[in-house]
Amino acid sequence: MKPVSSGTKPDVVSAGWALASLSLSMLLASLGTSIANVGLPTLVQAFGASFQQVQWVVLAYLLAMTALIVSVGRLGDLLGRRRLLLVGILLFTLASMLCAVAPTLGMLIGARALQGVGAAIMMALALALVGETVSKARTGSAMGLLGTMSAIGTALGPSLGGGLITGFGWQALFLACVPLGGLTWVLAYRYLPAAGQARALERGAFDPLGTLLLALTLLAYGLAMTLGRGHFGLLNAGLLLAALMAAGLFVWVEARVAAPLIRLALFRDAALSGSLAMSALVSTVMMAMLVVGPFYLAHGLGLETFAVGLAMSLGPCVTALSGVPAGRIADRLGVRPMIIAGLGAMVLGCLMLALLPASLGIGGYLAPIVVITLGYATFQTANNTAVMSEVGAEQRGVISGLLNLSRNLGLITGAALMGALFAAVTGDLSTASAEAVGSGMGFTFALAAGLVVMALSVALASQLRGRQAVDSTV
């Protein structure tokens, strides 16, 4: 099989299969994030380990992906995005096999970290390759499809993982990714365009010191936010201080090297900086739903575990169903109105969760969730389209990495800070009353509404600057 030649424009069929390979890459990366969580209790018994030890099966994947996602995006810009994506898919697939045959917990955690490296490559370069796969007029639809596949992976993980463990044991959690990874690799090799690789190889050198400092910064921050399970102690403070120091050194180095990993001048672009800030704020709010939701459903509304799982799957399902339509609307109406509309819907949904009484029951929870997730799908698709449709070809990898990084940092921050806020207001969750849990949720989502209002302010300011720029040219 041969890839599409660099001198020809892919036909509609080839472009469709190429987009399918990018969509499957996003599905695999998100499935790898969510499918392992359901297996943690089984792994505790299988390896005779504590929950604190077993949770590193999840953390190793998330931290590796977060720490390297910008660096692999830059490597894709230099070495060729198609080439590196093929390496990432292969790495993810091989790591999945290693996870399944791991004889010890330590080896399983190491294989999961390797799997996270592959996931970082797939997430960063799938977005970056959209511009080489579809026309600019269809970018929104393509971004919506990638968002849909990511949501499907997130929603499918717990239910698929539960069935696999019941029928085949915990090893099946990872073996299930192997045939899907093989299919993704074949489609990517056959249909992704190879154009641009020769030019990319001639560009500046990679920045190893900047790469190391950024990885240390993100790793220290991720550990500071996740260790201790909500209890922020001296170790967390030390790690956070180390992250700040490494970040300062990173900025100092990037301002002085000839070929920086991230050109600091990029952040002078108000539109790009605003998009990254909005992505981080919105992701913080979305993680609050995943952290607070199960406790409210179980302890506030008294639902059984199965019913809690069904209720929690509604959000990802709504995101999956609305991603592609949101992308098509963004292609027709423009991205800026869609960003504002999506954020406005999220503010409304958060206020509904904060103010609606528990007497409304499950309906009073699910209706705001639908509003929030519809708004999120609309915002995320339009925001990604706004960034990736304007960036130059030579920077697509690193900008895609920054977009994914802002999302991951928001998720990590949301899990730590929003979860801690909910626990502080609610009190001891093992003994808290339904009223206390409801109050904790209300307070948490009142703050969440404030965070989305901040993002909405950034979007409105960006739109105002755009209008002023147009007026000045008339």
C-alpha cells in the first residue's frame, strides 16, 4: 500500500478515509483515558495493591499525555506530521499489548505511560492534520467530527470496560485497543497525504532544553494537582513551586534559543491567547460535572450505581450527537457567533444546576446537563476551528498541542480545585446529608458559571477587537 502522493490532491473518497483515520486516532486517545478507570477495583485485587498504588494506572497515562503534547506537536512540524502520527499510532498499539501482558503493577504503569505518549501524538497531530486533509470551508465539520469521536471514546470507555472485565478479565481492557489501533494505522498510512514532509525536514532544529523544561513544568503541576486525592499538603506545595520555577526557566530559555519549542511571540496574538484561556476555563467546568455529578446523583438524589452510570453517560452522548451539526453550522455562520452562543448556553446550564431545587429530582439535573453539554460541543468545535483554520502550516503541530494542553490543564485543575471546593462546602461525604450535598453542588456550579462568564468576556472582547480592526481598514 502506498500513501497518497505529495503532488496530487486527494479525491473525496480518499479525503473521507483520511478523516476517518484522524477520527479513530481521537477515539483511541480518549478511550485510553476512560476505559481504565472502571478496572481499578479489579486491579487492586489482581495485584494485591492499594487503591493509591493502582490509581497510577490512570495518572501515568494522563500525565505523560499532558507533559508531552506540545513537544510532539512541534516534532510533527519538523519531521512531518503524517510520519509522526504513524509512529504514535504504532506506539499506542504496542503499548496496549504490553499493558495486557504486564506481569506486575509497575510494568503495567510503565506501559500505560508509554501508551500516554502515543495518545499525546495522536491527539496533537490529528487536529493539526485536518488542514491537510479537508478544505478550509469544511474545517468546522471536520473539527466537529473529531470532537464527536473524542466524546464517543469518553462515553464508551466505562460501559465497554465493564463488559470486557466481566467477560474476559482486566487484560481485555487493553487488548481491545489493539485491533482498532491496527485499523487506524492502515487507514492513516494509506490515505493521509504525505505533502510537506520534505520542506519540514529543512526547518530549524528541535529545542531539547525547552522540551525538557516544559515537560518538567507540566509533570510537576499535574502531580501537584493529583497527589493526595484532594488534600493539598507540603508535597503538593513543593511540586507546585517546582512547576513555577521550571516554567520561569522555560520562558527564559525560549526567549534566547535560536529555534524555540514555542515562540513566545505567539502569545502576543490576542485571539490565540484568548482561545487557549477560554479552552482551559471551559474544561475546568466540564471536569466539575464529572467530579461532582456522581456524588450528587448518589448521595443527593439517592440513585443506585447503575442509574448513576446511565445519568453520567448523558453528557458525553449529547456531545457526540451535537459535534458534527455544530461544526456544519460554524462553517455556515462563522465561528465567533458560535463561540459566544456556546458559552452563553454553558452559563445558563451552570446557573440552572446552581439554582434548581433537588425536589425536581433527576429531571432537574439532566436538563441543565443537556444545556451545558450542547453549549460545550458548540464552543469546542467553533474554538478549535477558529484557531486551526488561521494558523500557518509550519505551526499547526505546536498550536494543536497548545490547544490540547489548555484542555488537559483545565481538566486537571478542575478535578483538583472544583472537587476540593465541593468537598469543603459539603463536609464529610460519607456522612453528609442530601441537603448538604445539594448545597455543595449549588455552590460549585455558581463558581463554574462565573468561570464561563470570564470565558464569555474574553470572547466578546475578541469579537469587539475584530470589528474595530475591520472598521479601521474601511
